[in-house]
Amino acid sequence: MRESIKTNMVKELLHELRQLVSLRSLKARIFLIILLAGVIPCVFLRYGILDDYEERTVELRIATVQNQLRVVGSHLISNNYLYNIQPEERNGTTSRDVIDAELETISDLYEGRVLIVDSSLKVVMDTYGISEGKTIISEEVIRCFRGENISYYDREHGYIEMTVPIVDTNLPAPEGSSNASGAIVGVMLTSISNESIIDTLEMLNRRAVLLENLMFVCVIAVAILLAVLLTKPLSKVENAINEVQAGYTDESISVPGYSETANIVDAFNQLLKRMKVLDDSRQEFVANVSHELKTPMTSMKVLADSLLAQGDAPAELYKEFMEDIVSEIDRENQIITDLLALVKMDKKAQELNVSSVSINDLTELILKRLRPIARRKDVEVVFESMRQVTAEVDEVKMTLIMTNLVENAIKYNKEHGWVKVELDADHQYFTFVVSDSGLGIPEESLEQIYERFYRVDKSHSREIGGTGLGLAITKSAVLMHRGSITVSSVEGEGSVFTVKIPLIYIPQ
Ligand code: ADP
């Protein structure tokens, strides 16, 4: 017992896991959506902020260094640095030394290198002291001489390169030059290290990753919580249905939750109600069939017993009793025939034996057969045909449909009543309407009359030979022809059954 409970639990767990993995479970989907909704913005935010930070810091650094170099540039001009004029000495240092020191400070501060190139593209100063006197022909320098300020950020190698023009405001700007304040007499080619920015970025990135991981854990926790909470009403519905299925209850279930689950529960309750009705009618059927089949048997036994008890009963009495026994056998036969007809209809695969049938002739024939029964009750049967109708139908089943409807109209009629049968057709369907002046059907029974063994007034129906199967057989036969059957009725005034069947049978 314990083992089987264990294996069941393992099976359930595996099933749940499989559902989660295959994403067929709502829980898994909610979990994933919340997870993605929580994590994706975090990652984007981290990359976005860090990228933005890097861009802004690089821009700021370029602007700062360029400003500082511009100041040095103006010093260079005011001290004739580029014109190689011997500067005057003050306290043992020349202004050239001061400028060199300024440049050294900048290159130290930004861990970089500053080259000063004169108009003949010769390097007049290199803070690294290796390129002095050399000629430099680089695109950036030439473009800078044309007045363009160039800066370039090499992320991979971690440095920023920029050029700053040295403008002599005493000289006129050449024509067409964008630098209107003076002539460009030299260029400061500078590359500075970006390592400090990268270090800060890495530190920020580490913090962001830490925060991100923390966030990730929180989002997972929230996602699990919400996935469980949001699907709870569904689990409750499942449990409630399982209880009904296990047979603990057959009452309507009630699970407060979402309107969607309430709809499912409503639909389930309707189904339960319908199943109950079917179950009730099935139980009633068994009781009815037993009763129906037993009644003729009992009568036959009574008749036979009394004949046997008399010993030398006259022949007329034998004849009379035998006639009664025959009529009881007929009744028994009728019930069995109806049951068999219904069972046959139930077989879905059953093929219709379709042929072209004159519905007018068929109706005439059926009415001829039924008129003697009608006469017994003095019920007048009228047939009104609007046109000649020929349709592709199964003649035997069509006969069943018409016979049942007309027979019911006669059976459930008053003395001296009437039954009217109307036949009409359009280009697609033919309509067969049976109206009567009978007892009518109460409104609450209208939906149930097609159910097997349902009878409005059981005792009356049995009395007049009803089995409760006629309309069930009729409806099945109509549906097999892809037709429809409707009824309207006023209690005490009569009923109208309308059958609509396609003229041409189209198999599915
Ligand atoms: P039955 O064999 O009892 O006639 P049916 O399935 O043919 O069974 O009909 C079901 C019930 O519907 C009947 O018991 C009767 O109460 C009601 N019914 C059917 N046709 C009519 C009608 N034309 N007028 C009044 N009641 C009807």
C-alpha cells in the first residue's frame, strides 16, 4: 500500500516536471514570463548605464585634456616655442623649461604622451623623448593642420588619441580655414591612457553584477511565488473535479477564484448536471425496461396459469386467452424492437442506406398505416403537401421518423382531435411538420423529450403503449441525415414538431 502511494507520488512528480520542462504548464509559463520580465531589463540596464558612463567619461576626459593642451598651446605661442627663438632666462629656468614641465605634468597626470609637431611636420617635443627631430606624417596631424579637431578612443588597447592645433593668433588665418582666430602653426598629438576609466568601469560592473545576481534571486523567488499563487485556483478546480471523479461527492462544485475558473466550474457543473440527468434516466430506464418487460410476462403467466388450473376449459376460452397472450407478446416485441432500433442508431459507424425516395408517397403510406389507430380515438389525420418532394434518404429511417412523430401526435391527442401533416421544400431542404390538437408538452419538459426513456406522464405513456424511446430514435435518425428537429408546444392545446432534412445527402 505504502509502496503504491510512493510510486504514485513519484509518477505525479515526474509528470509535473515533464510538464514544466515542456512549458505546457501554465505555472512554468508564468514563472518564465516573470523571470524574463525581471531579468532582461536588469541586464539591459547594466549594459546601458555602463556604456553611457564610459562614453560620458571619455568625452569629459577628452574635453579636459584638450582644454589643458590649448592653454599650453597658447603658452607655446607666447613663448615662441615653435619658432626656435632662444628664450630669455629667469632664475636659471627658461620659459621653454616651464612649458616642458607643463607638458610633462599633463602626460604624467593622464599617463600619456604628448608630441608637438611644427608646420614642417617635425616633432619638436616628445614627452617620451624618443621621437624628437623625426618627421611625422599621420592622417590625424595633417587633418588637424587643416583645422579639424580629432579624437579617437581605442577601447581595446585602452587609450585615447587626440590632436589639438597650436594657433598663432598674431598670424592671419589662411583663406578657407575653419580656424578663424589665427594660423595653425603646430599640432599637439596626444595619447592618454584610459586605464583609470576602465578600472572604474570594471569596479562598477562588478557591483552591478552583484546587484544583478541579487535581483535574479529575488525575481526567481517572486516568479515561483506568483506562479504558485496565480495557478492556485486552477489547482483547486482540479482537486474539486478529482473529488467528484473519485466519487466522494456528486454535488455541484464551487471554487472561488478568477472569472475564468468560475466559467470552467460552471461548465463542469452543467456537465455534471447533464451526467446526473443521464444517469438518472439510465437508472429509470433499467427500472422501466424491467417493469415494461415484466408486465406482459406477468399477464401471460396469469393467463396460462388460469387455463392450466381449469383443466378442461372450453375451446373458446382457450382462444380468448391465447389472443390475450398474443397481444402481450406483441407489446413485449414492440419494446424490444424499439430498444434494438436505438442501439443500432447509436453505432456511429452505421452507414445510411441512402436512395432517392418520394417523400409524398412515403408519407401517404405511413398515414394509411396509422389511420386505423387514429380512428379508434376519432382523430382526424390530414396531409397537406405544397409540392412533390423527392429526397436522398434512408427509407427505413425516414419511415421511423415520420411514424414516430405521427404516432405520438395521435397517441397524445384528445378524443375527436386532429393531426395535420405538412410537407414543403426549398432548393436545399424539405420540411416535414406534424401538428396536433393534443395534450401538449409542458415547457420544462421540452428539452428532455428527446432523452431516452423520458416520458412527460409516465403512467399515461405506459398505458397508451409508449416506451419513452420514440423521440430518441427519431432525433438520432434526423441527425444521421444531417437534419434538425424542433418542437413548439402549448400545454393543453397541442404540439408542432418540425423536421428539416437536406434533399441531397452529403456524407461526412
Ligand atoms: P413514448 O414512447 O413514451 O411516446 P417518445 O420518446 O416518443 O416516447 O416521447 C417522449 C414523451 O414526449 C412522451 O412520453 C410524451 O409525454 C411526450 N410527447 C411526445 N410527442 C408528443 C405530442 N405530440 N404531444 C404531447 N406529448 C408528446
